[in-house]
Amino acid sequence: MTVTLGAAAGTYVVSRQQTPTFEAVSSVVAVRNETGNNLISNTLVTAPPLPQGAVDEAVHSSTVVQDILSRLESTLQDPVLLNTVRADLQAELARNSFERIQVKARLDPQQAGIYEIRASGETPAVAKALANAAVASLLQWDTDRATQRVSKARISLQEQLSALDLRLNQLRGANSQLDRQSLLQARSDVLQSLAQVAVLEKAATGTLTLVAEAVEPAQPVAPKPLRNAVLAGLLALLLSIGAVLLADALRRRITSEDDLTVFGLPVLGRLPRISPRSLRSGLLNSTQTGLMYEMVGFLRVNLLSQIQSQGVRRFAISSSRPSEGKSSVTAVLAQGLAASGKRVLIIDADLHRPSQQKLWDLHSRGRPWRVLPGARKDAEPARSLAAAVLNPHGAQALAVSQNVDLLPAAGNHKRDISQIIEHPDFQSLLDRWSAAYDVVLIDTPPILALSDTLTVARRTDGILMVVESGQTSLPELERAVSNARTAGSHLLGFVFNKVSRTENAYYAYTYGYHDSDPRDFSGSTEAAPPTAPNLGRSGD
């Protein structure tokens, strides 16, 4: 956004400093010289019809341009502007590219119609003078076309008259009188023809007629600072978006467990990509059999083996960035732990993008609320993390499934997570609520999104990092791990999430204990219905 605003502002300032350009327009009409009267038609000399493109070529011809400059000398009083226009027109002639004078035609199939002559100048007066001079020179060129043949005839007759005069002056002798009479008669005929030619020259017309002279423009046509600023801003925005997309495409993605060995942490589990067909019954139902069921079992065993203590075990589930599936992993892990007989409490601490209540919706409809340890049944219910911290006597969790209770985030009220986790009683409340459970899973925001996640993690046995196969970039994960270690948080290991079809095929062959259709693991998770989000839900 800063780059976009900077580009727009810079373009606006530069445009404001540019010399304004004014444009004046004059127009002529091309007509067919058909009077319908034979007598008149026989006494008129007209130019032949103009072919397509002839006017544009004529206006930009050397003859017409020189005539335009001659006319400008009598109309433009400023010698500096006159020299500038002269230099520009001569330079345009040399490179055969024209900007000062342009022609726009609106013609019918018979090449009759309107020609607009547009001229640009540094001032309104220059633009007007140049447009009118161009039209005047064009009309003169068109008239000259009509008189060209008549002029040739006049020159020929004048040459004949000169020859007759010369012969008359040279006559001598007795027979000279007869010859003189003959020559005088011929001379009279030539003079009569010259008189007729003179009349025809005066009556000669072209095919172009003036329609409207140019007037001084009130506003410049360029520059347009506001328009240029908007276009520059849009271009900068598009380039910025393109640069971000390109940078994202060029980042190294984590595509296998080998990419995670550099961190020195174990991969505690891998979870397959769930197909839309499997998700029609809900995410949690799709994890109760088949490959997903087996893989969640491995994750459960590996995770619990990381903690040697026999008391309550608290884990923070997080990721480096959104949409990697941390909330879905939290839900399926809770279900796997509950299936093994563990009592599980899920705390949704992602107050900005809470997902747990939606994930458990199909399972928790009509389920009761349980009073958490330290709370009273007769107190005002506090049925979210934010409310429970502020009113611990009414803290309640929703029994979303057998052996699984959920303390939702904050309902429809988004609060700053720091107000919750930095509350003086948060640690003691966490210890009190955990007393009734074997395992507590805390769904936290992505580490790179909110640093408060690391504060929560220090009050647990460690962080379980969710990594999305083929999407999580190595630099992002490196920053997240570095931030966690700098903050003193204990990293337990990784969950490799949304594993591809080919990788799933290997594990299905290796373990071979399930009876589900392997096609269940070939689809994308993005098409999951709202009531049963998948492992890659945008709020994870």
C-alpha cells in the first residue's frame, strides 16, 4: 500500500510540473460535386474525389507543412513559440511521425464526410493558430488540385500567343498581308481561349469545404495529474501484487519429512488430505476408520511419549501461518485421545479466527455444558475463554463428544488475546481447569501472526507444530521455530498435514490395517461443507 500511494503521489507531483498541452480542432467536409445542372457542371472545374488516406498524407506533406509555417508567421507574434513549432514540424517531417497536427476522419463508403484537423500547442493561441493554418493550407492544396489541368492549358495557350506575336513581327513582302490576316485570326482565337481558361480558373473548386474554424481551448488536454496518479497507483498495486505472488511462488516449500530434518525435531505424525466425499459426513466421522484413524493413533502415541510426567499434560497446537490445519489437527487428536480413554479439554485460544465450535458442530448439537473445576452451578454461565477468565465462577465447557469438552474462544466478541493470557489469574485458572482432565489441548494462533502464542506455550508442556505439505515455506517455518526457541518455548515436534496421494499410497501399503477406499485420500480439503471443515480450513 505504501508503494502504491508513493507511486500515485509522485506521478501527481511530476504531472503537475509538466508543461500543459492545449488542443484546438477545425473541421472540413468532403462532398461530391454533383450539381444536377448540366450547364453549371460544364462551366465548373472540380478536383477528382479524394482516395482514402489522401487528406492525412496531404496535411503531413512537405508542401503543405511549408505553407502552414508561412501562414503562422503572420499569425503568431511570439518568435520563440514560432521557432518551437517550426522545429517540431520539421523534425516530424524528417522522422515521418506526426504529433503536432493530426487528422481524424468520419467518412461514408463513398469517402464523403467530416475531417477533423487537431493541432496541439503550448498555449491556447498556438493551438488555434496552428489548426486554422493547417485547414487553410489543406483547402488551398485541394483547390490547386482542381486548377492543375486548367493551369497547364493556360500556359500552353500563352506559349501559342507568344509564337503568333513573333511570326506577326517577322512578316515581310507582298504576301505578308494575307498571312497577317490569317495570323491575326489565329491570335484572336487564342485570346478567346485564354479568356475562357481564366474564367474556369476562377470557378475551380476542390472537394473540401470549411465547416468550423478552430477556437482557443479553455482547458489543456495534458497533463492530467489526477488521472495519471490513479493509473500509476493501480499499476504499482498490480506490480506489488505480482511481486508478492512471484516471491511466494519462488519460496522453497516443504514437501517431505526430509525438509524438516534441519530443525532437529521429530515428526510425530502425518495426516492425509481428506477428500470431499469422505467429508460429507463430517471431518470427525471421517477420522474414525481407515488411514486417518491409524495415523491419528500414531500421532497420539508419539505425542504422549514426549512427556515423561504422569500428571495432566497440556499441549499448544500451532503453525507458522494460517490455513495449515492446526485447528482440525487439534480436533482429530482430541478425538483420538478420547477413543483411548483419555479425558480431553480443548481450549480455543485463537480469538481472531476461532474454529473449534464449527468443527464440532455436528457432534455437539444438544450436548450439555459442564461446570469446570472451581466454578459454581448457580453462577452466571461463562461459556467462552474470554468470559471464563473474567468470570471464573461461571466457567463452563461444552461436552462436544464422549470424553471431550470444549471451552470456545469468545463467541461473537473478538478480544485481544493478550488481555486473556496476561490476566493475573490465567495461570492458576489453567491449572484449576486442567485438574479434571488427562490432556489439555490449546488451539493457538499461528506463531508468525501473534507473538502471544508463545506466552501461552510457556504454560504448557510444549508446542506441536502443524506443517502443511507443499504449502508451508521453509523460511516461514524457520522464523516460527526461531521465535519459539528465542521465547523459551519447548517444541515437541511436527505434524505433517495434508499429505499427498502418492505419499498416502506408500503409508497405506506399509501399514495395511485399514479397509477404507484409497480414493478417500485423493481429493482436496478445500471443498468441505461449512459444518464439517477440513484439515486446511482458512480459520486454522
